Amino acid sequence: MSGPAEVEDLLRAYAPQVLGTLVRRYGTFDTCEDAVQEALIAAARQWPAQGIPDNPRGWLVTVAARRLVDQVRSEAARRRREDSLALATPASELLAHAADEEPGTDRDDSLALLFLCCHRDLSPPSRIALTLRAVGGLTTAQIAAAFLVPESTMAQRISRAKQTIKAAGGSLALPAGEDRTARLAEVRHVLYLVFNEGYTASGGDELTAPELSTEAIRLARLLHRLLPEDTETAGLLALMLLTDARRPARTGPHGELVPLAEQDRGRWDARLVEEGVELISRTLPRGQVGPYQLQAAIAAVHDEAESAGATDWPQILALYELLERVGPNPMVTLNRAVAVAMVHGPAAGLALLDELARDRRTAGHHRLLATRAHLLELLGDGETAATVYREAARRTTSAPERRHLTERARRLS
């Protein structure tokens, strides 16, 4: 017998490989993806009791292929596709092939599948949902729960995404040249968004959604394995590891938010810190430095400091200045303002925030208000800081953040 956790890990690892195999054979992403989901569910029910097959990937491929054929045969309107599918599939495979005898010689199409799920015709939310289901192997219910939406809503989003890919004629062919570079950047961005939603949930009663961050890290590891020479992918993985290492200390005993400066660093995951620092240290000297590598370097400086007071803020400021040139972004400027305040004083940081307040992308954003309140507090203006903390609390959709900001205001009042 096998434990549920062991089975789940195996299914997550094999999901993209099995789907890639079916799509390459039969070319119908939407129906292949449904068939693979059915095979994964069947395995999740059978394997814990009956044991993991000798060839788990082959078992999944065969069961999914049979489900696909059953789907096609059950739809009279798709009779032509049934005929072409039957011709493409040996009868012995459909009728007499043992579920775990599929030879494990098929190539791994996981990278091509990632590109397909991040198709340019899809919106960012649709890319995220489809990637988590098709490449991550998560069920629609799991994805819906993680993003705090009804399962029916998520099912519609995934269905529309699959229909969009079908209409666009998406295939497993890897893009080339500049198109491949652009699509790879989109894949990384999707994984970055998944991780961020898991590390600081945008809504709900919990500060984090660990299953999302864990899945983002797993997929980033997969992408790094497939493209070991891509320095920005390595930088993204290092950033995730160095950031997620702090998770155990980010919340208190009642689920309350604990700011970085107040965290018990002894609770940080030293193994993840060591892996992340080693990865970014090995990656930075290898080529052109990109935004993910710089963010990882900043995270490494924080994680290597023995205490908040020992943080090398001048180095962090220099890295943020470089990051702002490489990948300008209002949130980068917001973080640079904090570094400026720690190096040159809170008044200098507040001057930068005034610039962001005139940017409609960040004006009124709760993070901008919370940062302003923090710098006002450092400046000694507790009364104004309390007012701004309360305004920030009103604007956030995260219950833990709202409680934290309200408590900061209460202390100052």
C-alpha cells in the first residue's frame, strides 16, 4: 500500500508528461486534458489501496487514452474524429494492453505544455488556472478553493481557456527565436503570480495559501530542470526559495501577520535559504542579469542577515536601483523607497512615495498607504501614521493584513 501523500506527489510529477504524450498523439488538447484528469482521479482512488504500478506513467497514459477513446465514441457528433483516432491507435493498445505496460520511452513534453497553457490569446487568470490544472495536476475544486472562487466559476474559466486554445490551433510545437523568448517570459510570469498569490493571498481570512506557493516552486523546479542554462528561470526559482523560507515566521500563533523586521529568524527554513543562496550565487556571474535574479539577490541579503538590525541596507538599495533600471515597476519603486528610508532617513523615503501617489496605478493602493504610515511612524509623527494605517486597513481585501494595520493604528493612538 502507498500513502496518499506519496501518490499525490507522483501524480503531480506525471500529469504534464502524460498530457503531453496524449496531445502529441491525438492533437486535441481539450479532450485529452479531460481524459488525463479522469486518469489522475482513478489513480488517486486506486493506488493508495492497491499500490503504485511498476510503471505509473505508463498506467496513466493507457488509462487516459482509454478514457479519451470512450469520450470520442460516446459522442455521435464526433464520429469522424473517432474514426481517425481509431486508425491512429493500435487495436492491441485499446483492447489488450495492460495499464502499466506502456514503455516509458516517450519524450517529456512538459516544457511545450507550459508554453501552450500560457498561450498569448489567454488572459493572465486563464493562464494561471490552465497551468495549475494541466501542468500542475490540480483538480478544478482545488484551484477554486485556493483562489477563493466557486468551483463552477473556475470550471467555466478553464473550459473557456481550453476552447480558446482549440480555436487558436494551439499545438505542442515549441516556439523559436524571439517568440520563444517572449513566451518563456510569460511562463515565468505565470509561475511568479501563482507564487505571490500563495505567499500573500489577495483576499480571504488567511494570510497565505501554502499549496499555491508549493506548486509554484515545484513548477519552477521543473522549468529550471528543462532549461538549466536560463539564468532568469534560475533567478525565479531562487527568489521563490528565499522568500518561502520565511513562511513559518510570517504569522503569529493566532494567524496574525508578523512583519519581516519582527520575525523570529530562527523559524526560517535554513535548508531553503541555503539552496536559494547557492543557486543565485551560482547564477549571477553567468550572464545578463534580469529582474528575477536581482529580486533573488535582494532576498538573499535579507535572509543572510542575522537580525533585522544587521541588514545590509546600502547593498539592498543599490540592488533596487539596478532593478528599477532593468525592470521598472511601481512596486519596485515602493520597495526602493523603504530602502532609501533605511539608508538616508524616512523623510527621503516619503519624498519618493509622493511620486508614487501621483501614479494612478498605485495611488490609493493599500501597500503604498501602509508604507507611508510606517515611514511616518519612523519619523515620529504617530498621529498621522495612525490615520494612514487605518486608511490602508480599509483598502486591503486581506483579513490578516487588515487586522495588522488596524492594530498598528491602535498602538499609535
